[in-house]
Amino acid sequence: MKIKTSNLWQSDLMLQAAKDSIPKLDPRKLWRNPVMFAVELGAILTTLITASDILRGGAYAFDLQISIWLWFTILFANFAEALAEGRGRAQAETLRSARSEAMASRLLPNGSTEQVSALALCKGDRVLVADGEIIPSDGEIAQGVALVDESAITGESAPVVREAGGSLCGVTGGTRVLSGKVTILITADPGETFLDQMIGMVESAKRQKTPNEQALEILLIGLTGLFIVVVVTLDAFAGYMGLAITVPVLVALLVCLMPTTIGGLLPAIGIAGMDRLLSHNVIALSGRAVEASGDVDVVLMDKTGTITLGNRMATEFIPAEGEKSEDLADAAMLSSLADETPEGRSIVDLAKEKLGVRGRDIRAPDGSSFIPFSAETRMSGINWDGREIRKGAHDAIEEYVLAKGGRMPEGIRAAVDSIAREGGTPLVVAEGSRVLGAIRLKDVLKENIKERLSHLRMVGIRSVMITGDNPTTAAAIAAEAGIDDFIGQARPEAKLEAIRKYQREGHLVAMIGDGTNDAPALAQADVAVAMNAGTQAAREAANMVDLDSNPAKLLDIVEIGKQILITRGALTTFSVANDVSKYFAIIPALFAAEYPMLGMLNVMRLATPTSAVLSAIIFNAIVIPMLIPLALKGVRYQPTTAAVLLRRNLLIYGLGGLIVPFIGIKLIDILVVMLHLE
């Protein structure tokens, strides 16, 4: 099944989050959030004062209400974090349900097999998996080709081809072989499979704080310290003026002025970012990488398996002058029937389409013998009924035809040159001394890759294709896909150096790859996305893994990274604007009785000083759960300039942060007076 994000308001999820909020009151856990830790210290102080009032028989109702709402403020902040963590645990249960207790056919040294539990497999074991069987653990196909259903992990209904010897050899435990028989080399020990890593990641909800998050936390600590100084100074000023302000009122004032809203929601925002990435079928192994993706401005992409499907496909038959297209297609098909490579199968499929042949299987003619491909001859073919058909590299076929007394037609020479210039691979088909024509093989772009790359360009990200192919082929693929730049004939060390070069120039670099040769570059990149269909080395070097093996997913990753940054900025703006409104609610109420001229600042027309303080502290508490959906869902990202984004942020969250408290505190004040709580 596809990994789904749990419904935010699911009753069991809400109940569990409420329960998990209580243990988070432990100061040893809460100190990591300095703002809420300061609120808890204030709550403890007012609770002790309330208890003293009760024991002494004094008035305690007001102090008790302040204490209760301070504890609610902390609980609501803990609830937001617990709800984000709870969604991760719910997803972990979904992933765990995908694990199977299936048996595996483990190969023994003597060539026989034994049936063992899939959970007993260790790294280095080899297993046989045939039609309809579940792949028991993570591994790489060591022998054979199979059609694999990965919908249990990725949610994609279309099966994919996995085969030995290429970049598409990686398989994931829990997926199913639809057809074919393969030998799989297990690459993970029990508890270390990719599925186990996914479960552990979403269960832990623990991540290193990103630089932006650390900077914001420093700002919040600074503001908290500043308001502590302000409140202490205010108490001294009030004493000098002959006014008596109780400690609970001072604590309430401090909590209302501190940025408690963003302080309470900050942990939930970070956890929710990884959660949203998981809903796009991307596993983030680093919270730092999720946020860094929001600032990426250069992306390096491997060609094979990333931009293209990874296999050259036959796309066109070009008959020689005087030859029939049908004869070329028939000869190409016959010479490819024994060719089990993706290229050979694509030639058969194209020939069947050209000849109008129906049915999945075409059997070789009786009495025929196949000539296998070899590195020496660089061609393959079939001998049948006195006919000798050969298919291979153009120079190898030319040599073969010359030996038979024939020649290479000029039209086919021109076609071969044209195919090569356009980045394709030409093959030539001959029967005896007669050249029948050429076959165009080309790398096929992944679906919608060109459109998605243009979207990356729109958000200011430069795309660079880096490949081991020759510059001619690289240029043709780059032009077809709409890549901004390309680097051809790149060895692994060249990919690594290219990333370092961009980083030295001050760019934040993302790398997308799937092969072992991409691993060094993936390890160096700021944001490293490995294709799930790729090799184990690539997945281990990356800090993100795309379960759908779709490089265009980078756009989703970037948008989620930007969402995190924008959401933090929006809620910080809202929180600071809130403080201004609460200032106008509390300060005039404290001094208006002694200094009536300050009454003009009581623009909310709050009833009494006690109702003003109580209304402000209640609003300060309930605004946190009201903003939980926004913190977890994130502010919608739209490609635009920083100036436009700032104006929109100030208009919506700045102005909104000023207006909403005026309305909310006034309504709560009316309710407090009606219920005689002041």
C-alpha cells in the first residue's frame, strides 16, 4: 500500500497525543525548548503561591486560574509536538504491517536451497525468488531479470523491471516478483533493512536542529531574556510608584509577552516537515537535509536511471535504399529473439508493432541456431534455412558484409552518423552480403521529466546533468530534457569535484543518483536523493531516498523545504504581532486605576485589571492548539520573489497577529465577566 499521512483529527491519534503530553512536562525533557521551559518555571511558581494562599486561608481564585492556564499553555504546546510524533508512529504501523513473515529459499554452498524465515536472513545470503513470491529482504539482483510489483512500498501500480548487472538491480523487501526467476544477494542484516530504517525514522521523530531552526531558537531565547528584564524592571518601577503587582500577574505578563506561540509550535513544524515528505514517498534520513532543500539552487543529476529510464530502447527502423521496412523489421526481430537484454527485447517489441504481430511470445523457427553476442565480434544473429542474419555495431557489420563480398550503403552510413550525433546508438542489420538497414537505439526520458525540470528553473534552481557518456550523447539528452548544463565523460571523482566546486562558490547543492559510482557525490551533496531502484551504495550515501525512483520528485522536496522555512517565518511574525496586542491588553489595565490618563490606551475596553490579565493568559494558551493544523500542514508555497513573500507575510500574519488578539481577548473578557471569574 502507499504510505499515507494519518488524518490529523483521528480520535485515537488525538487521545494518544493528549496522553503523551503529560510525560513531556518533565523539566528534563522540556528544557530543550527554552521558551516553554520558562513558562513551566512560571507555572510552578504561581502554583506554589496558590498553594500557599490556600493554606493561609487567603484569596486564591485569581492565582489558581492563572496557574491552570499556564499549565494548559505548556500542555497545548506538548500536544502539538505529540500529535506530530503520533502521526509518525501511525505511519510506522502502516509500514510495519507491510512486513511479512514469508519464508525464503536460501541458497546453500552445495547449490541446494533451504526454507528459512525472511527475518533470519543475513547480509551476504543469496536467495531464489520466483513468480508470485515476496522478496524477503533488501538486496541486489545477482542473476536474472524479473518484473517486480513495488506497490506495497511505493504505491505505484505499474510494475518495474529489475535485472542483474546494471543500475536497476536494487530490490526492497516486501515487494513481489510478478514474473521471472532471480537470485538476490541480501545486502542488509535483520533490523537494518530499508523498511526497518523507515520505521525507525518515523517512530523516533528525533532530528538534529537545522541552522535556521537554531537561529530562530536563539532569537526566541533572546526575546525571552529581554522580556524577563522588562518584567523585572516593571516590578521595580511599579514599586517606586507605590503600586503593588503580585507575582502571578508578573508571571502572566511575562508569558503573554514572550513568543510562546512559535515556541510551542516550533518542534511540531520540524517533525511535520519530515512527515509531509514521507507522504510524497520520500524517506528523509536527516531533518537538516529537509530544511536545506528549501535553499537549494543547483541540482546535479545523473543521466542513466535518473533522467532516462536507464535502458536504451529501439525507436526506429531505417531501411537501406531498395530494402523494404518489413524485411528489416522481420530480420531484426529474428536476430533478437535470443537477446534477453532490455535493448534486445525493445527491438522485438518494435518489430512486432511494425509487423502487426499479436501475442506476447514469438518462438524461434525450427532448426534455427542463434549466434550470441561477444565482445570480439560485437554482433549477434541467427542462422536459419540457409539465411545468415546479423545485428551489431556498424563497423562490425561492415567488416562482416565486406567479407561476404558486399558493401555498406552510403545512406546507411549517413543514418549511422546522424543517430550518433543525436545522442543515440546505431545498430546495423545485414543478411549475408546485403545490408538491410539500421536501428536507432536511444535513451528514453522519464515521463514528464522535461516539464518538471522547467518548474525547477522557475523556482530558481539550475539543473546540471552529469554523466559518463560522451559529450555528443550528453548534449543531445540535455537538449531534449531541457537541462541547463551538462558535464560529459564524468568519472566518480569528477562528479565529486563538480559538487565541491559549486559549494565553494557559495551554492547549496542537491545531487540525484542511483548508481554505485554516484555514492561519493551523494555523500558530499547538501541534499542527496537516491533512487530506491538504485544500488545499496547509493542509498547508504544519500540523506533521502525516493521510493518512486522519480528524479522530478526533487521539486516536491524543494517545495516542502521552503514550506518549513515559510511556516516558521509566518508563525514567528504572528507570534511577535500577538505580543504587541497583548501588551495593549495588560499594561493599561495594570496602571489605569492609579493613572487614569492611561485609560486611553485601553483600546479593547476591558472590564477590570484582573479580567484583562486573565483574558490575555487564556487567549495566549488557546491560540496554540488553534494553530496546530497550520503548523502541521504548513503554509502553502508559491514561487515568487522574497519581496512579495515578505509583503504577503506581513499582511496576513503580521496584521492578522495584531487583529486576532484584539478580537479574541475582548470576547474572552466578556465571557470572564459574565461568569464572574475575575
